[in-house]
Amino acid sequence: MSQLKRTPLYDLHVAHGARMVPFAGYEMPVQYPAGVKQEHQHTRAACGLFDVSHMGQLLLRGPAPAEALERLVPADIVGLPEGMQRYALFTHEDGGILDDLMVVNAGDHLYLVVNAACQEQDIAHLHAHLADGHEIEVLDRGLLALQGPEAATVMARLCPAACELVFMQHGHFEIDGIPVWVSRSGYTGEDGFEISVAADRTEALARRLLAEPEVAPIGLGARDSLRLEAGLCLYGHDIDTGTTPVEGGLIWAIGKPRRHAGQRPGRFPGADLILHQVEVKDHSRKRVGLLGEGRAPVREGAELYDEAGNLIGLVTSGGFGPTVGKPVAMGYVPVAQAEIGTRVYAGVRGKRLPMVVTKMPFVTPGYYRGK
């Protein structure tokens, strides 16, 4: 643990009784004394505060930055309006996914949020493929996620202007005199805000948010169960370099202008294979949601079998869904077994537990898209 990095909120986590664990090169809180289940339920019912300062925050500057980034991702970045955020994927020539990230059109530059474990490789990837004249600035900033149905209630007291944002919109504001960059987004399936703040102001902002009666600190354990119920991928588990966006169920992340019938088709790594899979649909496997029929959770790595006992796939994320009230999981199965309602069996401690292929997300999203 001594060689791990610490976020600006390390001392605050310890003061709140967090159990700290290694995660993506950082000491991070996996849970607080309330426990994972209660933290999960509190976020679904009220409002949770997550420390996601381990994520990489970058600025991309230079001539036509949106056009430059489009050479590395299949998303429509050129068509992204100023002040809006979009989910994107770094792909490689074989069609696999190097990382997933968020991209904000900040006017004359782009603001990127990348996964902590992939930050160094992402920066190297950008430097290797961007033309001369482009600059990558690595930011020293904290990142907080305020998530849950009461998040807007809390934000309305502290920063009413931020409540005018809709899902995936981004803006610059102040909270108690602290300059912040706020997007209306998150990783829980609930309404909420992700707040970027200077590293030396992160603890003050976190304490101010935790002072609100609706807000409780939430650790990595509940963050994982919340995102799983929301059907959201975790890089390195549900998607990776051996998975194409189409196999991962992320066709929606391939912008229509980037497809063969669009204005700017292809021209990103792996485009030929990925766009072929989009159009011909000849990929062999697909990420699906799985709902257990019993109570025993099915974890990552569990093998999946068909009715005849044939091995057909693998669970990539799984656990008990406190909101769903049943075991929930995601995994890969052949396209022929990916139809909603298909019964499969998960191998758990020598037993075959029945599960049903289910539409995701497992919970109704609470994203705020305007009145």
C-alpha cells in the first residue's frame, strides 16, 4: 500500500472510517462503516458522494482538436456541440477496445476523462497518433461524483445554475466560491453530477457536500453494484482489447456520421472490421444481461452453459443487485443464445445455477433530460 498513490481525499476517507484497498494504482475506499448494501441503497434513495479523483483528466489542444480525436475513436466528436459530453472508445487496428472515456467539447479544446489504469497508455496513444501542433495537458484535479435522486436537490442549494444542465451537458460554475467544472452524468444509472475541482480545493468541496443531510460517502463496492444494475461496462472486465464495440453491445457509441453511410465514415483504428460487424452482424458473441433465479450471487469468471451442458460463455461482472433483489450479471454468450428470455446456467462452486438473458439496464435510469 505504501507505493500506491493517494487522492486528495485520502485523509477524509480515513476520518470517515473507510476500509482502504488498492485500486488502479491508488489507495481507495471500498466501503465505509455503513457497508456496501446500505451505501448502495442510500444512493438509490437519496444521494451518495463518490471520490473518483483517480480517473485521468486531460486537455487536448491544437488545431481542430475534434477532427484530430476522431482519428482515434468511432464517436461523432466533430458534431458534438460546445458544452456537451459524449462517451467514446479508443480502438486499435484489430477492432478491440483500448479504453473507454468521456469527451467534452470545451470550445477551443477538448476535456477528456479516462480510466485510471489506462491513463499512461492513453496519453502515449494520443502522443503517438496526433499530428504535430497538438498538446496533451495532464491535469492535477480532483473529481467527485454526486449521485442519486436527491443530487439535484443538494445542488440546487449550493449551485442552482448547475441544475439547469441536462444529461451529458457540461459547464463551469462555483460552489461556495470554489471554481468547478460540472457535468450532469455519472456511473450509477441515477441523476447526478460529476464535479472536477482543483486538487487543493477537493477536500473543502467534499466536506461541504457531505454537510448536506441527503449526502453520504460511498465506496467502490457500492459503485460497482450500482453500475452493474445500470448495465454499465467496467473496462478490463466487460470490455477490453479482445472485445469489439459491437460484441460489447456498444453500437450506439459508433456515431452515425462515422458509419459507411455517414458524412465522415471510418478513418479510425479497426474501422473496417467494426463497421463490417455493424452492417453484416456476423460477430459470434455478444454481451448480455443475466438475471439469477435464486439468491446466490454469480461472480466474474463464472462459466456459462446451455441447456445441454455445453460451455458457451463467461460472466464478466456479477453480484447480488440490492435494488433488483436478485443476482445480476453481465457476460458474453454466442449470438444464438443472446435472445431475451434464453435460459443459461452459471457454474458456481460445482453447481449449475439458472439465469435468464435479460434486457439491460436492470433498473430504470434516472437521467435528467429536461422537462
